[in-house]
Amino acid sequence: MQRKPDTFDALVVGARCAGAATALLLARAGLRVLMIDRAREIGDTLSTHAIMRPGVMMLDRLGVLPAIMAAGTPAVTRTRFVYGSDVIDIPVRPVGSAAGLCAPRRFLLDRLLCDAAVAAGADLALGTAFEGALRGPDGRVIGALARQPGGSLSEIRADLVIGADGRTSRVAEAVGAQVLHRDETRAATRFGYFDGIPNEGYRWYFDRGLQAGVIPTTAGQHCVFLSCRPSELRDRFGTDPLGAMVDAFGHRESQVADALRAARGSVRLRQFPGAPGFIRDCAGPGWALVGDAGYFKDPATAHGITDALLDANRLARAVLQPGDGLASYRDERDRHALPLFAITQRIASFDWDFGQLGDLHRQLNEQMKREAAGLETARNDLAA
């Protein structure tokens, strides 16, 4: 039977990295896919920008990594961990078509993924908001109610509705996705974008109750941040947040401190007060969740974009496999999410000494190796 024009194999709610990557993979496999996003354009958004090896591997397989690098995103060829006065420098091997890792601004990354999804055959409707789930007589999700840019409501029928709409996901709420784990631990962060800092790779600094980072991103800028417990935010930053950042880097990285000092009056610092972490059930009859919609943890480990891209790949593979593919997606997502969640939330708590923190980072590294190994062995997945 021929499908009606408004019926799709998959409706993806959210057109940023998780949703666009999912739509791209499904469209490449020949499915009829519609992406919707309430935003009228894909601009910048809150992000650490840092992408780890499994995520960069996915970008290479998706075909967008060369464009990311060509647009002025520098290669990250080393990572530095500073525990108090102890410094550990780690070289980064090349990844696919890139010399190393990368941390693109989201206005670049998300747009490139959207463009690639559309080029693969997906439809894109910006300024279109998800308003609710449509259900069949048996309770299965069979589509969505969407508000069009002009304000009218329309029904969109789809065999699968995919929530890629972030940690406050309306799709998750509409389908009744159960919260499996919740952790109130969170860190508060001040950050900004600065010129004049040399690219020395990812730089992560840790001290008692404090985490700081310097991340090279698009157009020669660096994202510089400081994180602490929310209860200590006022005491640490006071009435001069930029001055507090200068002080924090003054005895660690003089070039970073000089760049921050030179930016006074021209750079507006931004703040993320933190949010509780959670793991939601990520699949059910006619629906699935990817990225932060299904699983949000503190940005302390800078693994959110990587998780989003891996979720997209896991779900796309599961959708096309015979049998109950969504069950396999849930199992694989949980197998990776649970340990990463525990590690990240412990780091974000600041309840550690340097020895314990080093152990947590080694555990994190082992988890990322498992993710990368999984991609290496799945050469026949949809992104190959």
C-alpha cells in the first residue's frame, strides 16, 4: 500500500547533533524521515564542544568531519590533566580523516549534520514544535501532534517517534518514559569564548572543589570554563567573575590568564547553574529517545556530544535489524550509560582526592576504549 504523504518511517523531534545524526543514518538506509525542531534556525547552544575519540570516529563515518575541520576547527593532538601541581600530558593519535580530536561550535556541527541529513533524503521542518504523542488503539505511539510556524496544529504519522529534544524532552514526557536513575549531584559553571590562546589541546585542571578547562574550538577561539559546587559559586566568583577566572589561571597558565585579562569588557561570561543527572528508559512501543532526552549527566566529563552520536548509531542499527530492535537499543545504551553516569556524577560532586580522581579518569578512559572498540568491530553498521 502506498504511504500517505504525511506518513513517515521515522519522525525525529529535535534537529541538533543527536537528532540530525539519527535522521542522517536512517535516511541513508532508505527510510522516509522527517526532522522537526521548534527553533527557526540552528544556532549556537550550551555545550562543552569537546568530542572524544568515539564521537570523532562517528563524525568521520557520517562524512562531516572534513567539513568541520575545513571550517576552522583545530585538531586536538594532546590532552593535559593537571591535578593540583601534578601534570600529565597525553598525545592524541589521528582519528579517521583528522589529525586528532575536535571541539566544533554547535552552530557549525549541528548545521553540518542537518545539511547532511537533508542531502541524504530527510525532510526538515524548522519552527515546528512537538505538542503531543498520537497513539493507536493498543496504546502504541503512531505519530505526533505538531504546531506549525503559523500556529496551526497538524498530525504527523510515523512508525517511530524519536525524541532528540534534550534533557527537558517533551517527547519523553508525552510517552511516559520512566526515570530509571536520578542523581541530584551537579556542578555550576561559568564559561566564555576567548581569542589569543595557543592551541595546546584539551586542558583540564583540578583543585580542591574546582574544575577548569581550556578547549580549542572553531575560528581560533577557546572555550574557557570554571566549575564548582553550586553552593560555592557566589564565594568563588563574587562580583567579578572574569577576575576570578584570571586568578584561577594566573598560576597555572599565564598565556590563558593574559588572554582573559585582555578580553575584559569585550567578552560576556555565561553561566550554567547545573542540573540533576538522570537515565530514562530510552525505548517503548513506537518511540525512542537519543542524546540528553534519554540520558543526561553533568558536563564534567565532556562526553555529551559523543554520547549523542553513539546513541544515533545504536538506534539506527537497531531499527533496521530483524526482531525487537528497540530492545537491543535499550540494552546497548544502558550497558554504556550506567558506568559513565556513575563516573561522571562522582567527578561532578567534587567529593574526591587527587588519587581517587585519577582512578575515576582511568575508568572513564576504559569506558571510551570500549565505545571505540565497539565501533571498530561493527564495520557493517549504518555509518560505515
